[in-house]
Amino acid sequence: MKRNDDLLREMLFEFEADQSGVLHFRKFLSMPQEQIERNHHVSLLSDAGLVTKVSETGFRLTNMGHDYIEAIRSDTVWQKTKDGAAKVGGMTLGMMRDLAFAYLKQEASEKLGITF
């Protein structure tokens, strides 16, 4: 299964919006393909340290997850990040995170007139 970076972003926003702080991902013998994909992608988020498992089925955002959300919240920064990854033929999730942070810093520097 290919990693879907837009789905990862969407899922991070779901984690942030959930008032309980924990989203549950259950595995069933027969699941729709969409749920299989979401389960796989929550595992990828966990592998990257953006969410952490807190129970058999529950996951919560980590501090790094919150930081990454802040970096990719802007559609402009997100699009620049995806375009940058495409220009080099793809990137690891960690590289995409670093690139998003760099674009956010660049945007902040331009708006605030300071260098980070």
C-alpha cells in the first residue's frame, strides 16, 4: 500500500479536532478498503512519532504531531511541501516534516521581518 500524504494530513487534523484526545482504530475480519488504509496510515503516523498508542486500539497526538500540524496547517505551506517532495522524486515523512518546518519558518520570517 502506498503512503498517502494527504490522508496523513487529514488524519492529523482529525486527531487534533477530537475532544477526547484519543482516536480508536479497530481491526475486523472484514473491513472496507478505506478502513484498512486508515489503519495502515495510523501505524505510519505512529512509526514517525506523530501519534502514540495509548491502548489496544487508541492513539493520541504527540508533541511532534502537534508541531507538524502547525507546520502544515497552511494550505500554502502544505502545497509547497508536496511540490518540493515531488521535485526531488519523493521524500521520507521525516524529510517532509523538516521541509514543512522550513517553509513555515520562511513564511514567519517574511511576515515578521526576523530570521529564525
